[in-house]
Amino acid sequence: MRYMERTLVLIKPDAIEKRISGLILDRLDHLGLQMTGAKVVSLTEELARAHYKNLEGKPFLEEVIQYMMGEFNNVPNHKIYAFVFQGENAIAKVRQEIGSTNPEKAAPWTIRGSFGRFIGDVMQNCVHASGSPEDAEKEIALWFKPEEVLDR
Ligand code: TYD
């Protein structure tokens, strides 16, 4: 069992446009983790590319960047909502609640299964959550200054 993990959660432009941010936070709240960081971010292309560095060379990368920048949704200011959640098994708990990457394969009761969709080839899957402790720490450092996250 992993102890006291941290994970980065992003509410993406499609979820902001659909006004389901509250619903997503409500579902995550029920996991019993601690929210230790929260902010509204105006995403830069630089941050989007750094966040999805692992997708370099993938054919869908450019469209994912456009999606994250809000180009496919009616959301001004390149807005993304970013959170840090902390707790026992935080990474697996949050990933289980949001569901598989592909919204058509995600279990219907998950966030992505309920609200995600394809627009062309792009998966608009509402929410990001870190996939491993290593990724989580890298991602938290990209999105948050240390003083913006409550101490462990
Ligand atoms: P990835 O890091 O593989 O998944 P996850 O977000 O579940 O950790 O992919 C990052 C994002 O890229 C994913 O949320 C949606 C998008 N994506 C596509 O649009 N098409 C694809 O075929 C894949 C694998 C991902």
C-alpha cells in the first residue's frame, strides 16, 4: 500500500464549459483525501507542452495541446482548474474515480465515462490525474509553487 501520496488533478476546458467542476470535486471529495492546493490557471502553451512531455512524437499531441488551451471549448483565458490531493493511495483512488483515458472505454459511472467524449480524434475526457508518484511530483512542481501547496 502506498502511503501519503500526492496527485495533481486538472479540470480541463470541456468540463469547465459543461459546468461540471463542482460535480467532479464532489466525487473526488468523497474519496476522503485532503485537498492541499487549488488554483485557477491561465494555461500557457509552454506549460501545456511541459505537462504532456510524455506525449512527444504522438500524432495526437498537437490536438491535445489545442484542447488543453481551450480552443475546442467556449472557455476564455485558457482556463484550467488545478488541484493537489493528498492521502493514502491518492493516485489509484483518483484514477479509479475518473476512469480510463478513452471516454468510450471508461466505466459509465466514472467521471470520464459519464461526461467524456470524442471530438474528432481528440479525447475530451474532462479531467487529468497523475499516473504515478514520480509523475505526480513532477506535475505538481510544474503547476504549483511549493508555497501554494499545504505542508504534508
Ligand atoms: P495519457 O497520458 O496517455 O492518458 P491519461 O490522461 O489517462 O494519463 O494521454 C494524455 C491525454 O491525451 C489523454 O487524457 C487524452 C489524450 N489522448 C488522445 O486524445 N488520444 C489518444 O489516443 C491518447 C492515448 C490520449
